[in-house]
Amino acid sequence: MPLWLVRHAQPLLEPGVCYGALDVAADSQATHIAAQALAQQLPPGAFLHVSTLQRCELLRKQLCALRPDLAYKNDARLREMNFGQWEGQRWSLIPRDAYDAWTTDFWQYRFGGAESVAEFMARVEWAWCDAQAQSARGVAPVWLTHAGVIRAVSLLAQGVLEVHDAALWPVDAPGFGQYRRLDFRI
């Protein structure tokens, strides 16, 4: 069974604002459109793992209203990376020295003071291992999550457990309200 990686719909924020772990709402209409498309694609018996941030919870509510057969659980491991003091700030206003410190020690530095890439990857890897086990039991795991988590999973799927160079962090992720299916190599 593949892992379904679903990104929440467009958040209700101006472009250019850092909002990793900031608990902001998503556009309700865009969420409904995403839920309708996903409801038609998910296999019977799929199990939803939902980031605890409201933009993912709204997608879960709308999806489950369309597909009452879907079971779910909230999973804080699927939250976006926490950028600490930079949450809610414009990316362009974050001091250059903060970026420099992060790129110098990309793996261990806590950009914004809250969470390092190492800590973020560790919690996503924990969820990834659980998803592999669930898939091996014949259950399709579905993550309602964020772009950063999906990028981290793309690394884990390639066997990459550490990223020390910021230039090696993936930039590709599904668009808002879009999804990707990822087959496990078991």
C-alpha cells in the first residue's frame, strides 16, 4: 500500500509570511475542493493521520464528511517545522545573520530557536516507520500534512536520514490541496 501525502489547502495568510508551526486556518472553499478530489481517489479502508494544525484538521473534517468510512487519528509528528520566533514574520524581514547561522549548521541549528532540521527529521522518520508498518499490514496510510513534512519524507524514501547542506533540502512538494502517492521500498 502506498503512503498518500496530502498538503493542506492555501492558508489564510499573505504570501511571504513564515508560518511553519503557526496554527493558521486554510481557505474553506479551497479545502472543500481538495477534499472532494481526494475523496474520489482514496481506497476503501484508508487511514488518515492528521497534523494537529487547524489547516489540516479542516481538511480532515471535510474529507470525512464526504467519506464517513475513513478512520483517523491526530498526529503531532506531522506538524510543519517550528520556526520559533520567526513564526508569523515576513521571510524578507528575518535578519540575514539568522539565515547564515542556519545554513552554516543546517542540521543542528534551531532557526528561530525552536526546532532543528535534525529534530524535525527525527519525528517525521518516526511517523514514516509507523506508516511503513501500517502499509505492510495492508492498510493505506494517508497523511494530511505540510510541504516540509512531505519534503522530509521524500528524503527518507531515498534512504537519506541526515541533511547537513541546506542546498540538498528538496524544493519540490505538492501544491496547496494537492497530494502525492509514495510507494514504500520494503
